[in-house]
Amino acid sequence: MSLPIVAIIGRPNVGKSSLFNRIVGRRQAIVSDVAGTTRDRLMADAWWDDYHFILLDTGGLEPHPEGVIRQLVQEQAAMAVADADVIIFVTDVVEGMTPADMDAAEMLRYTKKPVVLAANKVDNDTREFGTPEFYSLGMGDPEPISAFHNYGIHGLMERVTSYLEPDPTTLDDSMEQLDDAAPVFQHGALNLAIVGRTNVGKSSLLNAILGEERSIVSEVAGTTRDALDTEITYNGRDVVVIDTAGIRRPGQVEKGIEKYSVIRAVNAVNRSDITLLVTDASELATGQDAHIAGLAWDICRGLIIVINKWDLFADEGMGARYRAAATVRDRLHFMPYVPICFTSALEGEGIKAVMDTAQELYAERMRLVRARDLQFMLADALAAHQPPVVRKHRGQRVLINRLQQVGVNPPTFLFTVNNPELVHFTYQRYLENKIRERFGFDRTHLKLVFRAK
């Protein structure tokens, strides 16, 4: 199930990035007093109480943009709004209501998406008296907040999460024990998202998969501006292939069309079952590739690294492949299990291996394990290695009462424990490795949930 998307929008310098950091709980967005600091599309896998969502920080809306590209900001902001499930519209009580606020409100008034109005920079009682001014925007009750001082954030997020569904892993009625009989699950269509930096051959890969010129291929980086969904059948199974615009390195995303195309790429990864991360054979696993892989990892999507343009290195033999794979695994150290495929999209080489790997990975992600077999595995794991004592909790150790699988795609395992805070990350990794070894989860992300009895 794809995660809901919450987008933060507003004119420049109203504190959108500060609010983003406050909700996420870490300084991920660059905060500056200079208007327009946020030039790329920042996203984070976020939790608030029992609600799980993707949070997007956007660039500022400009009332009078200069230049051809900037004149399309309103149109592209509408694109961002179209992809969001809930919108936080941020204003500034210090400067008061501006024409840019009115322009944004006019755009939002025609959307059917829920909008929560936030009046930011309410740092004292006097400033709070200025919030009623924003009623005239017609966006409902303005929430007085101070993202910098953490004032009013709880009330704001209560309104935001009222439009979202709680994450299923937090609900008691979704945690029922699976039948001991061998479970059966009907596979649906496989959703493949093709993502990566600009000009690495994503559209060429799509054309090679489809066997036709479905997407425009150009040597100019950034030709593909939108996500394109194409339905095909491969080995008797329905597959939906999503081609996306390239995600540039931070600081290199221009305002306008390309800026908002990153939201499309984020949304494509979110809608996918498997993400094909295409990287250039001459520039393996850059920092931006690691960022995209981290996005797929955060929201538990399957991932395949596609090293494209390998025809340029085909004469170097198998040793070159081993070295390239080792380089990728070293740079994506948090995902050592990720499968790697070598392709030449223009030559049509390696395409079958990519599609076969995608189907095998999807089948692994849909695998269900009987509850009885999980209990036996848990008993063996506990007997071989007891959980460590946690000193800061007075020498206690976690007690695991039961293990069950509660979901697929990704395979999700629920551990019922006495206190989730006693689970050390090293022991969680140990349990994950035991599940992988016993049940053959070799190439997929596993989601482990620890809940109190």
C-alpha cells in the first residue's frame, strides 16, 4: 500500500523548511533567511503518532516570477498539489497576508484536497493576535504555530492526520495470527518504477522493455518531465512500468518544470512495488543514487540496481562486473542484499535479466510464512543468542513472547514483546538475519515491528 503524501507549500521565506524539520524531527532541510533557499524537492519518511506518511518540502510560490520558467510556477505548483493527499499551506504572521498568499489560496480553493492553513512565526501573544487576518483567505481556521519554537505543532498535526488513515501495523485488529495452514496470496499487477539521475538512460531502458519507442529519448538531460505509466504483460503476468523524470543532485534542481518533476519521481517510487534504480556505468552509485535508494528503503519498496551503458565496459571481462558490483554494494552499505543487473538499453542487452529479477523479487516480497514455522525459528534464535541486557533500563532485557507475519510486500513481521524500548538495534539485525537465513528472504527489504503485549 502506498503511503499518503503531505506537501508543505507557501510563498518564499515563510518557514516551510523549518516546519519540515520540526515534523520530521531532524535538520534535513536547509534553513536560511534568504528567500528561495529550497531549490530541490526534499522528502522524508515521516511518522506522527500512529500515522505514517511521506512529507514533501517545496520551493516558494512567487506572485510575479521573472523569466519563462518561473512564469510556470503556479502551473507546476498545481502539479505538486495534485500529487499530495494533504496540503499544509504556510503563511507568515510577521509580514501578514500578501498578494502571493492570496494567489496561492486562489489556486488551492479549486482543489478537492484537504488544506490545513498554518500561520507561522507566532513567537509571542502579540503576534498571535494577527492570525485572524488569514480568515479572509477562505482556507478555514488558521493554526497559529512557531516552527522554530515548536509552538502549536501538535495541534497542526492533529488536523493533518485527521485526513489520514493510521498505519496498519499500529492497529490491534490487523494483528491477527495467521492460520498454520500454508497461506495463499493472489499476486496482482507488478508495479515497476524506473528512477535515477538525469541522462542515465531511463527512457532508453523503458523502450527496451517495451520493445518500442514509447518515450522520447534525447541526449539533453531532463527530457522526461512527467511519470508515464505503461501496462505490459511479461511471462503471463501484468506489469505496469512507470518512467520518471531524473532526480538531480541537491542544489541542481531548477525552479519550474524540473523542480516539480521530482515530486513525480518520489510519487512513482511510492506507487511502485519494485524500483529500478538506473545508474551510469561510468559513474557508479553516486551520493544522489544513495539518496534515491534510501527513499526506497525508507518506504520499504523493493529495489534493483541497474548499471546501464555497460556496453562501454564489455571488453573488460567478468572481473569488471565484480568490481562494479562491489563498488555499488560498498556505497549502498545499508542495503547489502540489493540485486544488481548490467544492461545496455540501446543495445537491448540484459533486459530479460532485469525483468526476470523483478518478478523473482516480487514473488519473494509476496511470500508468507506459517506462524508455526516462525515460532520454531524464534525459539532457535533465542536459544542461540539471548537478547542483551540494557543498562539504561536497570539491567532489563527484552522478552519476546510471539512472532507472526502480518503483511507482505514488504514481508512484515510482528514481535510481541514486554517493552519495545529494550530492543537493541544489533539484536533486531540479528533477528532479521535469522529470518532471512531460515526462509530465504535474500534480496528484499524486511519490516520488523516490535509491540508491547
